[in-house]
Amino acid sequence: MFPAIEIFGRQIGLYGVMAVLGFAACFFVGSRLIRRFDIDIYDFALTMIAAGIGMAVGASALYAATNYRVLLYGFSHFSEIGWDGLWRCISAAFGGFVFYGGFIGAGVAILIYTKFAKSVTPHRDRLLDIYAVLVPLFHTFGRIGCFLGGCCYGIESNFGFTVHGNTFNPSVNGVSRFPIQLVESGCNLLIFLVLLYFFYRGIMQSRLIYIYILIYSVVRFTDEFFRGMLFGLSTSQWISIALFLFALVMLPIKSKKLKNSP
């Protein structure tokens, strides 16, 4: 794992680098996919920007929700720690990202943007299909970034990687851990290829977002066991269950609407 590289005397986190590469790959692929529906590249770019903002807000908000005790401590002990201490607590609470929060936040942002931007309103279902294809592509890069940075690591395992000198996440040092980040990256790549095939073949058109949720929620639920969640369920597993049920209900409803539409 290599959490950072040094360029001109400055350390640059490789997680951020992989996120940028993932976003660039998504824009490149998406710019090709929109040609099938005659969507303007300018409209697509604005939709991507809206999705990026929603992703950042949602991922950070869910991370803060899972670390609410830090916020509670900051506000309840304000008289002791003062403004500086409170700010440190807020920074710590919002200092990370949770994928599901980003996925939901980006999806909501697309729905909001396509509602008010009349030029793309007729293409809402198509853009959601494209979003479904691009999410696992972006996540493929993101999980490689997690591996390089040393976060979201797996359980102790003889088959794995041992890290030394990771100052970003010292808890990974000196312990051989199962590379669940790379496994999930590979799973996301497969999901991307499957959905891309569905997209070009017109399979489950206007419903790919539900197909993605059904597949990935199972993958993520399983992955969590390789992160040590053997007793009880993690936040991501509960969200996986909720999203799986949501997609299971919405898929036939959407199919019926499409069947009855002129």
C-alpha cells in the first residue's frame, strides 16, 4: 500500500488521485453513452457536476451520522473544549466518506437537477441508466484508492498484505490483512461490464439503477464479513438490506409503468 506520493515536495494522497481518475473515466465513458440518446455534452457535464456535489455531501453526511458521538461530545463539552475543540470534533466527524451516502446523495442530486433543468428532464430515465453504469466504474477506482491508502481494510489473514510505515492509518501496520478492497474493486468492474452490456443491448432499459442496487447490495453485504463483521451487522449491511428491498419493490413497479406508457 502506498498512501501518498510526493510531487515537488508535497505529499498527494493516492486515494484522491484514484478518485480523480475514476471521475475522468466516468466522464469519458458517459460522454460516449449519451450519444445513444442525443443528450448534449454540456447538459451531461452539468449533471455530472450535480452528481459530484451530491456525492460529496451525502458521503460526508453519512460518515458524520456514523460518528455522531464525536459531534455529541463536542457540543456537550463545549464549555471545556471551546471553539477550537468543537471545530476539531466537527472536522473529525465529517472527515471521511461512506460510499452509500455518496451513492444516494448523487442519485438525489441527479433527480433534483433533472427536475429543474428542462433540457434534460425528458432524459431523466436515460441519465439514471447511465448513472447506474458509471457508479461501479467509479467505485472500481475508489476501492483501489482505499487499498493504496490503507482504509476499509479486511480481516487478519495469512493470505493478504502486510503494511509498514503507513502514517495515514497506523492501525494497518504490521498485520497481514485480506485485500477485500481489491476484491470489491474487481466485483465492481464486473458489475460495470454487465451493466454496460445491458445498456448497449437495451436490456432492462430505464431500470438499470435497480439492477445495480440489487447486485451491489448483495456484494457489499457479503464483503462486510471480510472486514470483521461476524457478530451483528454493520451500517453498510443494514443499508444494503434496505436498498435491496427498495429495488425489489421498485423494479416491478417501474416495469409496469413502462409497459403501460404510450
